[in-house]
Amino acid sequence: MKTLRLGIIGGGLMGREMASAIGRWCALTDVGVRVELAAVCDLTEKTREWFRQIPTVRQITADSRELLANAELDAVYVAVPHHLHEALYLDVLRAGKDLLAEKPFGIDLAAARKIRDVARETRRFVRCSSELPFLPGVQRALRVIGEGKLGHLLEIRSGFWHASDLDPTKAINWKRQVKFCGAIGVMGDLGMHACHVPFRLGWRPARVYAQLQKITHERPDGKGGMAACDTWDNAMLHCDVEIPEHPNDTVPMRLETKRLAPGEMNTWFIEVLGTDGGVRFSTKEPKTVWQFRRGKEQVWERYDVGMADSAFPVVTGGIFEAGFADCFQQMLAAFAAERAGSLGGRFGCATPDEAVLSHELFAAALVSHTEKRAVEI
Ligand SMILES: NC(=O)c1ccc[n+]([C@@H]2O[C@H](COP(=O)([O-])OP(=O)(O)OC[C@H]3O[C@@H](n4cnc5c(N)ncnc54)[C@H](O)[C@@H]3O)[C@@H](O)[C@H]2O)c1
């Protein structure tokens, strides 16, 4: 079995999630690639300390240049604030390493295009993180859509909702400040998650009418004062989509990314409705896929899904339900398999072109909201 030696730059929330996904690689039975975490870089000593418990980690450093000079690394996962994406992603590519990038793949459209272009020039394998489509329920929904029995598409909805920002006493962090997170705000935080499945199915937005909301303008700074909170909280993107199979139909697609969604802790969902069938999945009901069937009677059928519906087989019982850690590991398996040329027909991680398209959509959404009109993409 081949081994992919991975380094991590940015050992915060997502860097540790990555380490944990690699730590139980034995759960996967048929990837054909073993991923080993060999090196970690983070600025803070406390974070670096956490990684010392992982026996395969041979290099721990505060300097990303040191990590990138490590000849044994094949690829690097970079999980840092958005204003650092462009510089660090380009450093990885120019050091001759492959890259598993975090969303939103640069702080803005110009950064995303630059990263995509340098990835092409350097011929490195680059993908962008978006793990939720790797949940078994979404894999099942994709199979239903792929069967092509939905008829003429009527409507597509995809979104990601959070609620913790409803609390005005929640302290500020970099994700709530334009200079670190980007002017696209919540779209940068949650948008790639909402775009990945529709874009992969070829559902590209032709134009967008955006409704953006900024409700919370300042938050506690954690030092007894208040700090400006200047990012968009909620974004509703109403798009026209031209469907490749039905070139004369323009289908409404609504992409929703919200930090102020009452009652929604971390809810990712997709719903696709057609004249003959439909499918609906939400992490709110993580082991349920709803399928619509139009016959003599109109029926929504409810199916339970378990780990057996995963893209990559696992030792976990087929009827056991999946969670965030599972889909994150499945995403890494897809990265490793695609890089090794063995993805087959399975769903793959978001590509640089898809990440750039998401930024084109978000940039158009900013114009749309300011000018109160639909904007072509
Ligand atoms: N895929 C997902 O579901 C998901 C979820 C949350 C965040 N993210 C994305 O992951 C990225 C990181 O988010 P997070 O929540 O892990 O952030 P975080 O703040 O928890 O962690 C970021 C880490 O980067 C380190 N860092 C900053 N500058 C660095 C540098 N120059 N060199 C090395 N380390 C450096 C910090 O010390 C910190 O430990 C962002 O792009 C974010 O959008 C993805």
C-alpha cells in the first residue's frame, strides 16, 4: 500500500480534526493509500504541544518554511485564517508539495484565481475542503439524482446554517472580521459547503440576486472592551441555473449561508425537486434521506442510511450512523485516492475551478446586494 506523508500548517480546530481523521485510518478498508501525519506547523506552543502525542509526527515547528523544506512530505493540509491562504498555499505549491486547501480558497476572488493559476503552472494536485457531501446520506442523495429520474428540475436548495452568533455576548474571533475572514463574510465561511454538490452536478449559476444581512456590528473583544464585527452574518443567494440536460430550462437555485439561523447548530442541507421525483437530506436528521416519487399518488418516502452508504468502505457497521468525523475522514480518503489515480467513479473533493467559481458567485453577490439587482456570473 502506498503511503501519503502529510504535513499540517495550522493546528487549530481543523488541523486537529485532520490529525484525528488520520489517527483512525484503520477504519477505512479499501482506499489503497495510507495517510501518515509526519509534520505539523503552528504559531502557538500550546497547539504544537497537542500534536506531540501523535507518534508518526517527526517534525513540529513554528515556521512554515521549515515544514515545507521537509523532503519526506508529499502533501500539505493548510488550515489557517483566510487572509493567510494565498501566501501559504502558494508557498506549498512552490515547494513542490500537493495541497489540500481549506475553504474559501483565498480571501477573495483575486486570491482564489491566483492559487488556481499557480496550481496549474506547478502541476500540483490541489483540492479544497468540503466534507459534508461525503456523509452517507448525501452520497445516497447523489445516487438518486444520478439515476436521472427526477424529471424536469423545478428547484434546487442547498445551504449551511449556524446559530451560535445569535448570542450577542459571544466574543469576537477572526471569522467575524473582514480583514481576516474577507469581505464575503459568511459566504466565505460556509459558502463552499453549499456550492460543492450543485457545482459538481453541473448546476452553475448564470446570475444571482443576493440578500445579505449584517445584524451584529460589534462583539466583546475578550479583553473587557468591544470590537467591530464587520462581516456579513447571513446570505441568501437566489440564482438562475442552466441545467446541461435541459438547456431550455432555467431552474431557480437558492444557496443559503447563515450564522444567525435560530435553532440550527450546524445544519447542512440539500433539496432537489423535479416533476417526477425529488430528494432531500439534512444533517438535522443525519441518517434519513427523503425521496419523492410521483405516481398515481404523490409520496415522500423516508429511508434510513448508515455507513454502508459511504463512498469508501469502513469497518464500522453498515447500519451505524455517520457523523462529522466520518465525513471528514471520507473526504481525506477521496483526496488521497484521487491523487493516486484511484478515485474511480466516486465523488471527489472540491476542485480549484469549483472554488474559483464559488468566489465568482460571492463577488457577484456583493455587487448584487449593493446595487439591488441580479448580476451575471
Ligand atoms: N471544513 C470545515 O468544515 C471547516 C470548519 C471550520 C473552519 N474551516 C476552515 O479552516 C481554516 C482554519 O479554520 P480553524 O477554524 O481551524 O481556525 P483556528 O483559528 O482554530 O486555527 C487556525 C490555526 O492557524 C494557526 N496559524 C495562524 N497563522 C499561522 C502561520 N503563519 N503558520 C502556522 N500556523 C498558523 C493558528 O495558530 C491557529 O492554531 C479556515 O480556512 C476555515 O475557513 C473549515
